[in-house]
Amino acid sequence: MSLFADSEAEHLRNNEPLAARMRPRRLAEYVGQQHLLGPGKLLRRMIDAGKLGSVIFFGPPGTGKTTLAHLLAIETGGTFRQLSAVTSGVKELREVLAWARDEVASGGPRPLLFIDEIHRFNRSQQDALLPDVEAGIVSLVGATTSNPYFAVNGALLSRSQLFQLHALSEAELVELLRRALEDRQRGLGRYRVEADEEALRWLARESEGDARRALSVLEIAVLSGRPSTADQRVRLDTAAVRESMQKKQLGYDGSGDDHYDVTSALIKSIRGSDVDAGLYWLARMLEGGEDIRFICRRLVILASEDIGNADPQALSVAVAAMQACEFVGLPECQLTLSQAVAYLALAPKSNAATVAIGEAIRDVRDNVRLPVPIHLRDSHYNGASELGHGEGYHYAHNEPDGVATQDYLEAQSHWGGERSYYRPTDRGFEAELAERLKVIKAKLRGQS
């Protein structure tokens, strides 16, 4: 019976993809994430102390989240159980938690419960974990490609340590590829592969930090180039690797981190006047299928928030782009968006209008609200004159320069000081507004 079991296990291992066969068996074999596992780092200290607790790993695909969960169970001696949030419900979750309580109650070590794609659990499913996580019945290891601050309940986050896994570097991926080529038992060593250094580096670069993708392409390249006779070597060059790799998938999550992070990069690049960076991030959003109306809204907001009166035409450009995109649609509207992003990026910048309304709103919220001065109150209805409304008002158009000397706010008498919300910069058209403001303020104060 044991022989049959061993044979079946061997057949199953042989049919696993290379990435699964090359999964590290001990933590010492794990490549990458030294910011978590290096000497003195928190996760390493937790492992060494045998006090794993509950952790959540988040990061891009192929960075070793599942592998690291397996290794944590090995290093801490806990029984490993795995659930997928995609296929498991509350029933399966409660069954596993009941089993874990029995294990601990019988004196066994605390099990490690690994939940892949934990962000796919709804709120009630995540809440079902809380009592046993808090009681230390299980060491929960959650894995997600989404930002846990968006995708995981705050109550569960507060009971877990968060660890972000980074995409593997080119050097780390090349190390994994070499290891797979040399390993005769689990890897591709039995095929006697002669791999060009440049081919391995090219594959590592194109895999963009995803170890699973790199190993999958390597396996296809080697097996498809395998000679008919056992004594011949497999020649692996860049052309062979390139032919074994599918067209790169963009990998843009329109509702998760990519949506927020790439949008942030677009706005900050335009604000920083880097037109090329702005166009690159725009292209990422377009190729990722981002909502065109969302992009247009962000550009209209930016035109007022970050450019303002330094170039009043910027708002007209952004609004015109929004209307044109609605009228033209894809794919041609990407030309309009490119034009708008280029203009906004190169326009002089000012956030004076943004700061001004923020300070005015803060005064409205935090200070005693100012009454409308009598001379500014509505005087167009019957009885208004008896209340004195409009008395003493100076009609601005009667003045030669269109500016009437009078107090429009009366902040001095009520708040003990004047208010100067709008402070123009010396950039673009706003520099001209700054000079005009000096003259106007002087007249309003009766100094001219």
C-alpha cells in the first residue's frame, strides 16, 4: 500500500509545473523579501521566537506569498491548512476553525490557517475569523494582491501584522532560474541546458518580478527545445525564451491599487510639470481600460487645484477635453487626452485658489459667522429700505476704475483682523493678478 502511495505521490509531483516543484522546502532556500526576513527584521524575529500570531501578506502575484505561508508552518511546527476565499464559504471556514480548536485543546501546536485571496471573503466571513484569531486558536496567514487597507476589515487588520511583499529583483529571478536549471531532482537539470546569460536576464526583466511567470516560461522554453537524443544539450538563447513567452499582460486593477496608485502618479506628474511622465501614466490608464470619464474628471479638478489662475486657460482646455472625449469616444479621444495632459503639465502652477477656499471654509466652520453688512444686504423687496438694507452701498460701476471703497466683510470688527485668503503667486497670469490685487486692496482700505 505504501509503495502504491509513494508511486502516486511521485506521479503527482512529476506533473506539477516547474514553479510548484521548485517551491522552497526550508526558509533558507527562500529568495527575496529580505526586508522582512533579513536578520533583525520583524517577521524573522517572530519566526525565531515561535510567536507568529496572525499576519497578512500583500503584494503582486508571483512574489512568494503562498510559499512563505508553507514555510512558516514548517518553521513553527504548526499543522498547515489552506482555504481559498474564492471557493470556500462560512461553512468550510467554521469546520476548519472547529478542527483547530480540537487540535489546541488536545495539546497540539497551534495550527497555521492560510487563506489565499482573503480580500474575497465578505465582511461576515472575515468577522467569523475574529474570535479564534483573538484567542490564539490559529495563526492566520492571509494573502492578497489588493491593498488590505481597502479590502480587509479593520477589526481583522488590528489583530494582524501586515507585511508587504515586493516584486523580485532581476538578480533574484536570475538566481531562481539558475537554480531550476541546475536541480536534477525537481528542476530541469536532467536536460543539460546551456542557457545564455543574456537570455536569463531578458526573461527576468520581462517577468517583472513574478517568479511563477519566469519559471513557467523557462519550462516551456526548455521542453520545447529538447533534442530527440539524450546526449544532446538544449541551447537556450533569447530568441527561444522570447518565443516561449506570451504577449505581456498589462495587469491593471481598475478597482484596486492600480486605479488609485496610477491615478496618483498621473496627477503628481502633471503637478510636477513632467510631461513625459504624465503621458506615460495616462497611457497606463488607457491601456488598462480605465474609465475615460474618470480621467477627464481628474484633469478638470487638477486644472483648478494645481494650475488655477496661473493659467486660467487650463480649465477651459480640461473642460473642452472632457466634452470632446464624450463626443468622440475611444480610440480617438486618447489624442485629446494627450493634448490636455501635455498642456496641463507645461502650464504654470499655482494652488493659491485651492488654499484660499480651504482657509475660507475653515473660518466658516471654526469662527463665529459674520453677519452680512447692512450696506450689502438685499434691498430689492418692499420694506427693505425700512430695515436699512443697502444704505451706504457704493455702486462699483460708478467709480472710474470700477472699484468702490467700502468694507465687504467687516472681519476687523468681528474677528479682530482682516482676512487675506487669496494670495496669488508670481507665476504666469497670476503674477498680473497679484499686482492688481495690491492696488485693489489699497483702495478698499481707503489708502488711495
